[in-house]
Amino acid sequence: MATEARRFGRVKLEANSRLFVKELKAMSITVPQLLTLISVSRTLCVSPHTIRSWVRKGQLRPIRLCRRLLFHPDEIARFLAEANRP
């Protein structure tokens, strides 16, 4: 009887772990890749100091992770759209 209970528990655990892996894969598809300060500065052909200045002025809104500045691609698109307005 004890072995049946262990088997049942193991089957339940394996089913839960498969479900967790499926959910984790689905989440990884929807998580956007964030851009680093250096990659944004290279893309916009400006120095990292200029990017930091825009952040201080509130023109660019970063995601702060510890001391790192990371940028969502939509934020860069918003910034460029506002810069192109007449």
C-alpha cells in the first residue's frame, strides 16, 4: 500500500511539473527582451552619457534593475516618435 501511495504521489508530481514547464515556456514567449544602456546608445548613435541625461530629464523612462538601466523596446519607439513630432 505504501508503494502505491508513493507512485501516486510521483505521478501527481510529474503532472504538476509538466504543467509548470508548459506555463514557464508560455511566459518566456511573452516576456520582452530589455535593451541595455549601451545597446540603446549604439542604436541611437549617441553616447551613454546622453542617454543618462535624457533619463534624468524624464524624456526616457528606464526599468531600473539594481543600478542598471534597462529599456523596453516600446519605450524607445515612443521616444523616437515624440522626437519626430514637428
